[in-house]
Amino acid sequence: MTGTAAELFSSLASEAAPFALIARDDTWVEVLRGDVVDVDLLADIPLTDADGTAREVLALVPYRQVRERGFVCHDDGAPLRCLVVTSHERVPRADALDALPQAQIALGEPGFDLSDDEYADIVRTVIADEIGRGEGANFVIRRDFTAAVAADERTAALTWFRALLEHERGAYWTFAVVTDGHVAVGASPEAHVSAQAGIVTMNPISGTFRHPAGGATVETLSTFLESTKETEELFMVVDEELKMMSAVCSDGGRITGPHLKEMSRLTHTEYMLRGTSRLDPRDILRETMFAPTVTGSPMQNACTVIARHEATPRGYYSGVAALFTPNGATDGVTHDLDAPILIRTAYLQDGRLRVPVGATLVRHSDPAGEVGETHGKAAGVLGAIGAVPRDVAPLVAEDPDAPVAERRPLAEDPAIADLLVSRNSRLAAFWLNPQGDADLRPFAGRTAAVVDAEDRFTTMLAHQLRHLGLDVTIVPWAEAGSAVLDAADLVVSGPGPGDPRAEDSDRIRRMRDVVDHRLRTGRPLLAVCLSHQILADRLGLGLAPLERPHQGLQLEVDLFGQPASIGFYNTFTARTDPGTTHIGGAEIAASPSGDVYALRGAGFASVQGHLESILSRDGMITLERLVAHALTTAPSVASR
């Protein structure tokens, strides 16, 4: 660093040049300066100069980039803004705190754009009309805290960055990005995706504990950790991010955790997902747009639901700040990637402050509770910058009178640690343990086409099928013609959102065609979730919505005489009369009340649950059983 910290930050405040400040540890503040380039696509992010020399780039990726994946959004034209770094310095954190401005920035006319009652009404509508109609398992709907700001934008950015640096703890990145017309200052708790030395990491965080007045205690945090709603919320986002990991990582990804993410006013639960990949980091970023913790699942339909229930564009909220750093490689993957989610972030433009926040809405959601969650998340930023009163950090001590320095984080309390570890007893060992190579690959030499009906659970399913020896291709539903189907030894007709009875959906009609074609030709078929319901309808079973959706629900079921712990994500179910075991040549596995869990017949099998889910403890063994049945009993196979 040239000159003193005070001189550096004074120049950043007075000059017109763009800059970024990033704190990724407790030691340093990184200062990035350079030139701004706006590009259209992630592939256009300029990682090399005209001579092919690798260069460092910090990209602000807006939510509207989901268009690259064919997803819908309110398009506000927010630029994919790249700071092409020409200078990267480091300042000791303590020096930065001494040198940065501290005077509080006055806010005028502060408040949410939606009232609490209006937001609560949206929560009720999403639960009833979206989750209740099978459109998905969870959705994140935002509201914005806004205020007028008369202060100079650069001074405000430096001041708020310092306040977050001092008062918010547990952030993955604390940052300020200042460019012409766009200022973003935040303390993001969540790393969306990173890629370094061929290792891809994702960090799903979900479940939000709002600290009571005076801070958290073991007792209050334990109540949160024992909540079914909060636990299932985290499991659902882990499933959704494993879909992404399975798409970009050759080994599908492995989960570790859970851990606590302790911040000044909130505590979250989190897992870490890791896998290996040799993809360009821009491709990794595209395939993982964007985190289900700020959108929902399944991802494509979540974007549609967001567009229906959010009246205004998101800007950069739920996008990412992506730092591409040259790693010295001369071929192959030349850059590492570090990309936190743009949440807990204040945006300043044209004299208006905007702090977007959202709550994850699931089948258990309480409207008043979700309203409170948005207040708590906004307060994490607003409290740090002094807009609302600051709270006490969540610490616990053997001696309550001990100095703060001698207290330890709540995560170190044995009771809390035991509660966290106990969560994994419910989960599939396949995703928790190193997978390695299977000792037995029972279906080696066989091919499978997995038809994707707009739920990327198919990427996890394909990974498991490859683990069983199958050569797997994922086929989008619109491309699943007879030639593609006939080329595969096994067709897996996949899951997807929506009502299986819909007459006006091209996607549902095509999935019916897939099931009908395999039954008609007598070729092996496995049908999952939505496709299981379509198969059941084809066999003459009735379909009906569940009284309470099974989104992210783990059930112990009997599948043809063998008990299995399976994860379910369904709003609709096939039904039969209690006690019925067969229909039209198919064997039925059903609940005592008649909800159909699985079907099998000559050359086909189906299952309502998601065998690929982390909630399916017996997923792999059940998948192997059903695939083996379909492959060995098909009339076209038996007649050969």
C-alpha cells in the first residue's frame, strides 16, 4: 500500500474512479481499483486482455441474468457490471477501522415498500396457490426497506462499510462496490459458489433465528434448532444446491455440517457442499444461478412464482458478487472464483437507499413469523449502520459475569453441538460419505435417458444412476421424442412442478407421451414423482391434491414388502382403495389410507418419493431395486 490508510480512503472518497472494498477475514481489507465494463452475458466477462493475459475481475451479477438459463424475470436492465482490476492492495483491518469515516448517515422517510399486512397476505397466497398447487417446495418473496439519503454516495458507502466491518460479525464477505450510478454495501453471510484448484464449494444457509432482546441463549437457540419448519427448510435448500453440484461436478458433491452461522442479530444453520470440476468458472456460475435460499425450488418454477408475486424487479438482490482471480495456470481453468450472494446488502442510487430482504416460504410458514423474519434480516444491515438500535452478539458463558472476551460462541456449547449432529441421522449416507467408485456396478453397459420435466433433481438422479453403472443422458422434456427414447435401454421419466391433471400444459402432455410410449413399446421405464402420478393415471388410479403438501417431508414407507425411509416433495398423489394391492397388471405399494407410494409391473416401476434426495436414507438401495425390476421384466427384453 502506498501512503497511509487515511490518505487511501480520502482519495477514494474524493475521486470519481470506481473501487471496491472487500473484507474476507479478520486481518485485511482488500482495495480494488480499475475500469468498469458492462457486458451482456456471463461468458463475456473479460477474464483476459487483448493479448490473452489473465486479469482479475470483480463482477456484480444481477438477478436478471437468469434469462441466460431461459427463466423468467422482471427485467430492469441492471447491468452485468465488471470491475476490471488494475490495482489490488491490502490494508490492515485495524487501520481501515481507524481511517474510514464514522459519522452516521441520516435517513429520511424510512420504511418498507410493502406493509406488514400486505406482505403477510402474499405469504398466505403463495402457500395456498403455489405450494398448494404443486408449483414447488419453497419460494422466497422479497420486500424492500427504503429511505432517502442526502449524503454523498461515496462517503455513505465508506461509512456504511466501516459500520458493517465493526458491528456485523460472521459475514462471509463485508464489501462496498462503488461505480458510476451504482453503490452496493453489504455483509453477506453466504458464499454461493467458489471454485479453487478444481474444488467447487457451495454453502447453503437457511433457517433464521432472530435473537431475542439481550442476545441468544442455549435455551432459545435449542428451541429454534428443534423446529421442524426450520430443519426442513435447510434440508430443502441443500437438496436444491446438490442439484446444481451434480450438474457441475463430476463426483456429484458431498455434504458436511451442519454448522451455525452466528451474526449480530441473527443465527442461521448451514451445510457445506464440495465436489470436483474442471469447468470454466463462468460456466459454473451460470449453472448455479441462483441460490435457492433466495429464490426457491425447483429453481425454474421459483423464478416464475417470483415474477407473479413481486411487483418490481430485483436489481442485484439474490445475484452474486463474483471475484475471478488468476491462478497462474496457462491452460485449462485459469481463474479461481469466489462468489457470495448479494443479500444483507444496501443499495444506493439517485439518493435512495434500498435494502431488499426476503423470507423462505414453505408449507409450515406462519405469515406473522415470515413478516418478522424480514424485519430481522433488514435490521442486520440497518442496525450495523445505526438506522435501528444495535443488539448484543449471541455468546454464552459458563460464568454470566465473565468478560465478553472470555465468552464462547453458542456453537461450542455441547447441547447445541449435539442438536446439530443429530440432524444428520435423518439423511442419506450417499451424500454424506465419500462416494468413491462403487464396488458393484450392477447395470454397467446399459444406457439411460432421464427426461427432465423442469426439476433439476434429475441431475442428482443421473449421478446416482451413473454410480450404479448406467451411461446416462439428461434430456429436456421438449426434446424427448420417440427416437431419443428408443435409443435408451432405460427411460427415467422425471419429476417436475405442476398439476399432473393439467390439460393445457405442453410439458405435462409431453410427459404423458413419454410414459405412454414406453408402456406401448414394452421398453423399461422408471417414473418419478410427477411421472409416477401420470403413470398411475394411465393405469386407472385417481389423482387428487393432498390435504397438506408433502414438500420436503421424510416418510417411513413399505415398498413391496421392504421398509424404506424416503423423502417426498409432492402436492398431488395417486389414490386407491385401502387394502388394494393390484390394478391392471401392476402391483401397488400404498399407505393404509390409500396414497400410492410406488407401482411396478412388466417392464416398469415408479415411485412418488425422490430417491435422490438427501431425505431418502434408503434411496440408493430402493433405486437399484426399482431399476433392476424395470430392466429385467420388460416384455421387449424378455422376448429377446
